[in-house]
Amino acid sequence: MSEGPRKSKKEKPKYSATRRLLLKSKLLKKAASMLVAESEAKKHEKERAVNESFPPLQLSGLSVQELQELCKELHRKIDVVDEARYDMEVKVAKNEQEIQSLNQKIVELKGVKRPNLKRVKKTADDMLGAYTDTSKLMKADFKVNLKTVKKEEEKREEVTDWRKNVEAMSGMEGRKKLFDAGQ
């Protein structure tokens, strides 16, 4: 299989560094001038569209009644434009949501499918065998290293007949006994 002519590692570039820098700066200047011209064209197009849609208002020489009518008419036009804008926003939101769901479906379809992993029971010796050399492996007895915990029995109060206790604790003497017992 022939791969065609091979390039040597120390081949000189077509253009020198200064020439490339000069070309790059000229391209950047041209792009900047084109960007300014494009923004000016957009500005003029916007002004033309606004002037075409809404001619300048002639307010001189109008009476108060005529000005009020003009204001009402402008408010009606604003309402119509706001309704159209709202409808457009709803359509855009709906389309964006649809695009997002379609993108999610695409990701799901071509996404990486992982196989279901099976649970494997491993003993402590198997786990140590995976991390250490088998010749040096010693059987681990984890239960030997565990501390023993002694459970202290809670002091239980004697359960007596509650009726006798009520009679003994009634009145001020009973409250005095509770107070003394608390200290």
C-alpha cells in the first residue's frame, strides 16, 4: 500500500511568519469593516421598516378631542401588536420545547447502552485477594477486630398501683415530694 508522497519533518512552510501575520491582520481589518457595514445596513433597514409601518405623527394643530381619539387609536394598535407578540412567544416556546424533546429522543436513541450488571457475592477473603498478592494473602477475620459494646440497663422505676400513688401525691405535700425528688 502506497501512502503517496511523504512530507519531511523539516519542511519549510509556504508563507513566512511575517507574511502570515500580515495576511491575518488584513483579514481582521476587512472583517471588522464588513461587520460595521452590516450593522449600519441593519440599522437603516430597521428605520425604513418602522417609517413604512408607522408614519410620523402630525400633532400640531390638533384639538384636545382629536388628540384623545389619536391616543385611543394608538392604544388599540398597541393592544393588537401585544396580542400578536404574545402569540409569537407562545409559538416560539412550543417550538423550543418540541426541539428539546426531539433532541432528548435523539440522545436516547444513539446514547450508550450499558448492560445490566449482575450482583456478585464476595467474601472478605475474595475482596482482599483482589487487592493483594495471593501468596501473601492471609485469611482475614474481621470479627476479631470488632469492639464489644456493653448495653447498660436503664434504671426502671417501679411500677406501682397508680391509685395509691395519686393519693400519696395529692395536695401540696405531693408536689413537695416531687420537688425534693427532682433535686
